[in-house]
Amino acid sequence: MNRTIAGDWHDGVIPENVVMHPGCYVETSYSFHLCRSRRAQGVVLGEGCSAYLGCMFDIGERGSFKAGRCTLLNGLWLICDSNVSIGDYGLVSWNVVIMDNYRAPRDAAARRAMLHRFAASREPASLAPVDAKPVSIGNNVWIGFDCCILPGTVIEDGAVIGARSVVSGHVPAYAVYAGNPARFVRRLVNEELRAD
Amino acid sequence: MSEAATNQPVWDGGSLPAGVIVGQGVVIRGTAALQRFRSQHADGLTVGESSTLDGVQFSVGPQGRIRIGRFCCLTNAILMCDEQINIGDYVLIGWNVVIADTDFHPLAPAQRVADAVACSPIGNDRSRPNVECRPVSIGSDVFIGPNATILKGVRIGDGAWIEPGSVVTRDVAVGAHVGGNPAKVIALQDGESVR
């Protein structure tokens, strides 16, 4: 498979372990320049999935990210060292951060040691993964711009996350959550659930 | 990416403008980094030894002055400074963080009209009304998560942890863990729960 993109502003290639199903669209290989996954499927983009200019897949060696059918990733900033998945028909707006870990230890002395290692190598891998907690996002989920989805978060099918929300924990199916910290706003009613 | 250390230039955008002082082993990446650096101070931007500024954008006015300590790592942050922003050592700042020491425009409606006119293409170099600035100070060993915003006058104590997406409008105590909009204390230094 051709691993370069026609007209790409960035002179790079899409890594071999990025699985792209038919009809999926990636705007620039730059989105993968921090993708260091050694998993057989470091990234899976489903049929008709799209990843636009604003996407950045910062994936560590043990990380894996999956996005389902027709899921639109406008500007996803992903920090992934375990598993992060988003289902089918997802809508992810611009500047949305989804992270399964903080890439920094809570202990200040440990952070200093990490920053010494980083200054010596400038390798992104030296910003150590710590306690990664997988993030799971269901089908048909809509995430507004500038949101942060924190480690360990589970968002069930059909939920809507308002712009600039910071989500941590569990969002039930067909719920609307918003705010920082995000709180339950309302449940989508039956007529709104009909996909026809 | 990895061979940046020794023979590479400090900044991949060219030679550093006057008023930028960097310590040994500093790396500044991104051609837009200093496009809006207009400080007239001889030390308009000081960056300590071994710090990394990757994709950071500085918008610094003529009177602005930014100091960043040693072994800091800032990624794609935006620093807007008309007076003073101080950042200590070993500070980690994530994607899309905004730090500003000013609100850019006056609060009073009549003054805002005058400011809008002065800023407009038909302003004919009219002088702008005074806009309040208050220095921002960030201690050492501070972590600031992605998408956070630090507003004017805020002082963040050493070792504080600012959650992603926080909007910090008030001072943060040494070692405190804060999050939310507006940012509130989640835990204090010893891990003691607040509520």
C-alpha cells in the first residue's frame, strides 16, 4: 500500500501499522509523526473514517487506537499508551484531547528525573507513560470542540459532550454532558434517538 | 528528531531576534515561534538551560518580558505577554495551553469602543486606552495539562498540578491539585481531600 499522501505538506509516511480501511481519509502524514506504537495494529481507521489536519496521534510503543466506520476526527489530539477506541459514526471536533495517561508522574522528583532524561535525548518516548487507563468511546458519540477526555473515561453509545467540557469517569448512553468538570445535562428523548 | 542536541541551531526558524537570551541546550521548534515577539527589553525572553519549546508561540508586546527556567518542556503552548510572565524550573506545559498576562482590551464599554476604533484599519494610529496587565508567575515543578488557560495576575505555587482544560483565574497554592472552569482545588499538597 502507498504510505505517502498526494499533496501532503509534510514529507513523511504513514507507518506500516496504521490500518486504513477502504474509503478512509488521512489529510497529512504529520498526524503520525509521534506514532511510536509497536503493536501490529497501532492505529485502525474504519471504513470511511477521516482524520483531518488537526489530528495528532501521539501513541507510545504499547499503545493502540481504533476509530470505527465513518467516524470523523476533525482535530483529535491523542495521548495513548494503552488502548483508546471510538466506535462507528463518531464526531470529534477540533482541539479535542483524548488521553489515557498524563505522560508525567505526580511526584515532583520523578518529574524532574523525567525532564532530565528528555533534555538529554529529546525523544518523545522519554516522556514516560505512567499508569495508562484505557479510554472507551461507543458508537454515534459527538464530542464538541476543545474538550478533554481524561484517562479511564468510558462514554457510551449516542452520548453528546458539549464544547470545552472536561470528562472524567462514565457517561451513560444517549446522555448529554457538558461543563468543566462535565456534568449530566439531559437525556436525549426517544424522537431524537431515531436515526431515520 | 533525536539529533537536536549539539550542532543544530537553537531555533529552526532562523537566528534568534534581539532580546532573546537562551541557555545551553535550549531547543525552540516552529517557524511561527517568535513571529509576534516585539519586546523592546534586552531580556524580553530568557530561556534557561536545556528547556524545550516545541511549537510554542510567543506574542510579546514592546513592554513584555518572559522568563522561563531550566529543564522546562512546553509543547504547542501560546504565551501572550504585555508585562511579565515568569515560569520556574522543571515546568511541563501541554498542548494548546494559553497563558496571558492581560485581557487585551478594557472592560468599560466606552473604552472598548475607543479601543475597537484604535485597533481598526481606519484607526489612523490613534492611541489605545490603557489595558490592565498583571504579571503571571508559575513556580517550579508545575504540571499544566493540555487545553488549560492561565489568566492574568495568577500565581501558581511550586509543584502544583493543573488538570487538562482548567481555566485558572486565581492563585494556586504550593503543591495544590486544581481543575475545572473556574479552576478549583481538588486536593492539597499532602493528598488530603478537600470536600
